[in-house]
Amino acid sequence: MIDWKRLCEMHRDLGDPDFRAILDLFLDEIEDAVMRLDTVPPEGLGTRLHVIKGSA
């Protein structure tokens, strides 16, 4: 679940250009992690899912 209040606070504190840069980086990293789930060997799946969960 997205904490919209916290997200707005971060946007206010960082300013638009820095917030957008961080958001773009986050989305790129999560997309990459999700897109590569099918290439992860079974013994590494837990680690990959932990990374995705940790980003929440």
C-alpha cells in the first residue's frame, strides 16, 4: 500500500527534480527485479523476492 502522505512529504522535502530522479531509479530497479524473476534459479528466488518485498 502506498503511504501517500509520506510520498507527498518526500516530494516537498526533496523538490521536484530530485524526487523524480529517485522515483525513476526506484521504478527502474523494481521493474528489472520483477522482469527477471523467471530467470532466477529456484534457490535464489527467495533472495530476489526479499529485495522486491523490501522495496515496499
